[in-house]
Amino acid sequence: MSNENTPPNKVIDLNSIGDKKFASIVKNAQFETIHVVIQAGGSLPPHQAQGSAIVQCLSGKGTFIIGDESQKLESGAWLYMPPKTMHAVEAEETLTLLVIKILSDQ
């Protein structure tokens, strides 16, 4: 599934994306929505987004790291980050995340 094929006003099945590591669901001038899968034992190294970001854990277990603070990630967890927040993710179990990057505040 790619952003150019996601029509507005239509329900889509996120399960149809599968285990592709990064899949852009929709992107426009205001925001980008990304489906992220991190396999068990895997991680995303420290990085930052230019704009604000919202992260929702859809499934799995892991750790979200901001600075020296580690926070548990599991199904139902939700997090807001201001622009340029350095963060990393570690997967204890395969993690599936929905990330919304706000582009209009960049």
C-alpha cells in the first residue's frame, strides 16, 4: 500500500500491509501516516522527526527510549512527541506501530 493509492474517505485494512518494515499509508502537505513493523529483537536507532509525531502501538511489546527515559510499548500505548525529539525503539516482541508525522509544523 502506498500513499498515492490510499483514497480519502475510505476505510482501509492495516492488516493487509503485512510485515513490511515501513509502509507509507498517506502523505500530504499536513501529515504523513506510516505503518512500522520492527521484528522481535530488532530496533530503530536514535533518530528525530523535524515535526511533531504521534506513535500508537498496535501490537507487540517493546521499549520507547527518549533520552535516558525508557517507556514500555505494548498494544494500546500512545505517545506524542514535539518536533526534533531524539528517540529510539527496541522490540521485545514484533512491534507494529502507527506513526503520524505532522509536516505542517516543520
